[in-house]
Amino acid sequence: MFSDLAVPKADPILGLTQLFAADSSPEKVDLGIGVYKDEAGEVPVLATVKAAERWLTETQMSKRYFSSAGNDAFNSATRSLLFGAQSDAFTRSRTVQAPGGTGALRLGMDFLRVARPGGRVFIPTPTWTNHGHLLAAAGCEVVNYPYYDVATGKLRFDAMMEALQDLAAKDVLLLHGCCHNPSGADLDADGWRAITDTLGRSGALPFVDLAYLGFAEGLEEDTYGIRLLARRLPEVVIASSYSKNFALYRDRVGALTIVGANAADSDRAYEHLMPLARALWSMPPDHGAAVVAHVLGDALLAADWRQELAEMRTRINMIRALLVKHLGGAARDYAFLSRQRGMFALLGLSPEAVRTLREEHHVHMTGTSRANVAGLNIANVERVARAIASVSDL
Ligand SMILES: Cc1ncc(COP(=O)(O)O)c(C=O)c1O
């Protein structure tokens, strides 16, 4: 009976939404949910997406099924974005469309049981909480490796490299492509090279979660890690999300890309992906993928989208700089925040400080003190910085 079921643990993000809705202060600020907001606090539909949607409404004549791989034009455009259309990795790779980055991760994790049977999946500490849930659902064994030190605001690079000595050929290493969630601390070029060497020696498979392409330094720059892996290693798996860089959150647009040692190997792997996708969702939703394919396939729209993406990135980095400036009087040195990228920052506050921020200053963030800096704007950043400084020693 359903009545016999245990009461499940409340979803912390859902709880945050309720607390925010219940806060009646006109000054309340939501730094919890992971969506990009503009200076006015809106999560708008991009102009290029609107243009592609108009085109789609006028020209789409059929909504017949595609295959489990989804939209071919979208899949090819994804590989171009990841590697460049002239690259060896483009030729050696195959892409399957998936419902969001989450769907791509889940499909990839099901594929790991085929590609690396009996292998363990090494995931960073900390990481996006859903990684653990997805790996559990796919039945993968998890090993945590140290990645980031909340107290110092720095990567735990040496500890990470030591932990990765344990990787074996049948294992998998999960990496964030850029804008690490929740810390915002990314590997630099030397870090990527060291990890690539370790993977080369061990034969373990890199599995890159790329949910924020274009949000860190730029569309090309943010592919540094995946392109290096694909150049130097025979096999790479990449889960892409278009939720943030196209602001298509609830349209569920994502892709799983596999790079094999050669095109024939990738074709074989692709044939394994198809029945896995069919068992998960039969075929992914087309609307958002058709929009992305149209934008990326039209030179003018693509240029406009790059501009819209650059505006989002520039605003995030500007807010980071302002936050650090206004935190200047705090007991802790927050300069590390300006060296990190993407929407998230781990402030290293105690649960009591997070509660005080919410109850006394109407600033809402997750209990781990992960703040979405895109929830700030020029008008409120100083007040929020002062509030953070006032609770940082609690
Ligand atoms: C690190 C990371 N991976 C994947 C995703 C999944 O994104 P999507 O909404 O496309 O499923 C997110 C979303 O917040 C994320 O932060």
C-alpha cells in the first residue's frame, strides 16, 4: 500500500522555493535556484530562440517520430560546437540527443555499464548533487575524489591527483567541463594536461559534464579541456546541456556525445546507445533541439546567439567582481570568487549564517551556502555583500 511507504526526505531545492515564496520582504533575493537571471531579475527567452520558434511554427509540416537519436541537424551542430567541424574529433564522434543535460548524463551512465563493465565512477567532492542520484539510478559504483576546499576557496589539486592514481582501465572519471557546480573553480590548462596524462596512463574513460558551455571564458575557450582529451585519448564521453546557454531550461535540450578511437568504433558504440535511449524515453522532445539546430545552422542567428551568450557571461563576471569589491570589509578574504567562473559560488558559510541571511536579510541560498551570483544585480549586490559580511563569522 502507498500508505506503508516511508516519508521521503524533502527536496532541499523545493523547500528553498517555498521559503522564498513565503518571504514577504520587497527586498528578498533568490540566490538558490540555478537559472541565469538578467539585470531585471528575469529569466527571459532569448531573442534568437524567439526568432527560431517563429520560423519553426511557420515551416514545420509534420511532427512524425524521428529515431531514438533525435534531431540529426542538432546532433551534428553539437559536435561542431564541441570540437569544430574540421577536427579529427568531429569525424570520430557520434551524438545522440537527450532530454536535457540530465538525460544525457543518465544515458551516458547506462552506457558505462556496456563500455566499462564492472568499472567504478570517480566523482569530485563536492559535485552537483544529482550526479550521485543519477549514478545510483544507473547502478554504478561511485568513488569520491577530493576536488575543492571550501575553507580556502582553492582546488585540492595535489590531493585529487593522488586519488586519481587509483584509476584502473575499466574505471570512469567524471569531470566538469567548465563552471564547476557548486564551486565555480575550474581546472586550468596545466590541470587539464595533468589529468589527461593520468587518464592516458590508466586507460580510464573521461566522462565530461558540460552544462555551462560559453558561461566561463567563451565558446571556444570553454572547450579547451574536452578538445585536449579528445586529441590525446582514444575515448571520451560528453554530456551537453543547452538549458543555460540557450535558456531553454524546461524545453529539455541536451546531447550525449561519444568519441571513439575511430569512426567505426564510434558507430559500434552508437548502436549500443540507441536501445538504451529507447528504453529510457523512446525519443527525446524535438522542439528545443529544432530551435538550437536552426539557430546554429543560420550564420546570422548564430552570430546573434553568440552575442546573447557573451552578454550573459559578461554580466555574471561583472557581478562577481562587484561582489568581491563590496565584500572587501568582511573578516574573510573573498578574492577567490573573482577567479572562479559560472553562476555558482560556495561562500563557505555555516548553516546558522545561511539561516540568518534568510531570516534577517531576506537573502536566500542553499544550506551549503551555494549562491547563484546571477541572482544579483547592480542595485542589490552591495546590500547582499554587506549582509554576507555580517554573518561570515557566525
Ligand atoms: C553540473 C550540471 N550538470 C547537469 C545539469 C543538468 O541540466 P539540465 O537542466 O539540462 O538537465 C545541471 C543543471 O543545473 C548542472 O548544474
